[in-house]
Amino acid sequence: MRKTLSGRRLGAAALCVVALAGGGMAMAPGASAAPAPAGAPAAQVKPDANPTSCMSTLTQWGYAATTARILICNATAVAAFVNAENAFAACVPALAATVKNTEEMNYDVLTSACFLAAYG
């Protein structure tokens, strides 16, 4: 039997999440803007990314805590510090790809888990 999520594919998926988040940041219009004047305070907003909340949401709804899901939740939380929107957008289809035939796919649960991973 062929495993759909081998180690190579899992690693590639995690790299895609990080690359998508980083690429979105590089193309943001403010990325090349001039720095603020010395007297102006710099506004730094970091999301409260939390991979633990992502996994607990999935397990509460009956999804098994597989290595792939743990990796996706963690990669989304890490990528959210670069670009939360892109991290969230990459998380939902990645989690959907881990749903097995014996599990019922609930996009509301997957979306909620990804939201918690990206935004806290």
C-alpha cells in the first residue's frame, strides 16, 4: 500500500507553507518602504500564533494527532510570524490533505484550527 504522506512530501509541504508566507512578505508594498523617522515609534504587531490550540481543536473534533497534522500546525504558527494571511491560506488545504477516508472532513473545524495556529 502506498503512503500518501511520505517524509519527503511532508517536508515539501512544510517548506511550501514557509515559502508562501515569506514570499508574500517580500512582495508586500510596505516591504520596500523607507524606514520611519527616528522619533516615531515602530509598530510591531506579532500574532499570537499557537500550534497547541490548533491541535487541541482537531483532537476535540475527533481528528487523530498525526505527525503530518502536528507539523502543519507548527509550520503555520512559525510562518505566521512572517505573514499570517499566507500561513493561514496554506494551512487549510494542507490539513484537508491529511483527512483519511474513514474521517469526516469538516472544513469549519479545519479552518478554525488553522485560524488558531496563525492568529492565536
